[in-house]
Amino acid sequence: MYDRNCFQFNICAVISSHIDVEPYRDLAQHLASAFHALEVEIKLLSNFANIGLIQGLLVDLRRQLSESGQCFVRVDSSHCIAFRVAHRSRVLPPEPAPSEVPVPLADLQAALADHGELSAEFPFEPDLTISRVARHIDGARSVDEVVVASGLPQEHVLICLRHLVHFGLVAVIDGITLTSRYWLTPEFHVAFDRPEVVMEVVRYVTAGKHEGNSMLVQVVQGLYVGVDGWRQTLGEFQLANSAELQEHGISLRHFITFGLLRGFLERIDSRNQALSDEEASELEELRSVLIPNKKQELKQLGKLTSAEVNKDLEIVRMVARLNELKAKEKNRPSPNEMPMSGAETDDDSSTAMHQLGSID
């Protein structure tokens, strides 16, 4: 019996004030339920002799939950605390735009069972509507096309897509067309240092035709280096690299999709492009060719110092023009802007890896 026939306890988890606290409510409920059960069964909390044991349990719980979001802590020979918490917000993501393309992050087609149900690897029990929508998500169809193919009302398809995105089964990207333009983000500088990128990139961009090896990884990385949306459209990039793409069996759609999903490619919307194509080319030429070459020439001919070279009238003029273009370039388009219209893509999508399709 307890004093006053009541025993109350609190367990607190200290988290950052800058993150969404909603997902941690499940963590608090799991901990409260676990310690309530231990108190009922073995009087763990009310027995002062267990203070040292409780302190050790809390240390282990904090460490395991911080590292992996799950725990397995043995209390005694008959009791343990074990659970997993998914740190996922309960707020659904916004509706995708009709022209955006849902891309499967899991093999939805293989997971669809004979009776229209998804396999146990998914974190929820799908209804017939989600199963019907999932069958048409192939990484090539836009949201509007998924609506038409499924034959369902648009609002039903949109809510299904929001749930699939929420649970990490689908990502949404802008539509990929041959008139689109892309550039590399700063993330590219470290992307290929990550083991998971190196392991996945070849298999993904070849639609499952080839496994990764160091030679092919270097080939793919080199192709990404050549992506320059300020100079060329995706169609022009395809023409310039068609032999290498074909030789290594690289699907252009998979190639672009992988970069978008990994965050080292962004789309340039030419309707909101701060610089014209000519100005973008001029900026790149000034930055990479004209100014460096002129400086090198002056140093070699006149044996001038860097400070003296920078005072040369032609260098001053080119640098002034460079700064003018850079100032204008700051008004860059957001990667979240609406995608361009048009569909200069192939009619037949690849049936390989996750049915993502390809631009041939």
C-alpha cells in the first residue's frame, strides 16, 4: 500500500525548442506505460533501494533512443523496456501540384499483393483507394495523369498521395521534360563522399541494369559535373552526351530523378530566371575563362604581381561586368517554383526499377 493510497511519478525528456514536439508525445506515452507496468508488477519506482537501478535504466534509455529511436533495456531477468518511436509529424504535407510527379521510394508494384493490399513492410494498413492509386505511381506520370489513370476523384488521389509522402513511401518532384534546365547545388561537393550514394547511384540511374563499381560511379559523377542549365536544356545535354549515356545504359529520367531526390540537382525555371541565356553564358565565361586567362597572360608577359594585375584596365572592366551579372544573378528561382509545362519526353516508359520510366 502507498501513503495516501496514491503513487505519482514524472519522467521528462529534454528536447530542442526548435523542433516539432508532437512526435515526442508517443515517446512520453511509451515511457509512462512501461514504468507504470513495472511499478505495478515489481514496485520498481516506489522502492528506494532501486534508485541506482532506475538511474542506470534512464541513462541507457536516453542513449539508445537518441541513437536509433528505439530501445531494448533489460530491467531484471523477467522484465525489459522495449519499443520503437517513429519521429514523424502528425501533420500531412501540402497537396502536390497537378503537374508534379510522384516518385516511389519503395517498390510499390512488387509490394502490391494479389488482393490489392500492400505488404507488411509498410507502416499502415492500406485501403482499396490507396492500393488503386499506388498501382499508377511509376515516377513518370504526373499527379493529373495518376488521377486519370486511377479513375478516382482528384481529392481522393491527393489525400492518398499526401499520406504516401508522409510515410516516406513517395517523394514529389517537378516534371522532367527535355526543355527543363538543371543546375548543381553545393550538396554535390559532398554527395559522392557518402557511402549510400556511391552504393545506389549506378543501380538507380541504369534502372537496375548494372550494379555499382568504381569505374561506373566515376562515369556517372562526371556526367553530373556536365549538367549546366545556364548553358543548355536537358535535351541539349542529352544530345551532347548521348553516346556515353547509351554506352553505359543510363536512363536520363533516372539520372535526373536521383539528383533531385538526393538534393544535389535543382531545376531552373526559365520563366523566372534572373539572367537570360546569353547573360548566364557570359557570366560563366568571365568567371571561368576570360578573367583567369587574362590574369595569367599579364603575369607571364609583364611579370606583374597579383595586385598590379588587378589594376589593369581590361581586368577592371571585366570584373565590373562580372559583378554586375552576379548582382543580377542573386534573384535566382526557387527550386520549389511550379515546373514548366510541355512534355518532350518519350511515350514508352521503362519497366525497370520501380517503373520510373526514362527519357531516351
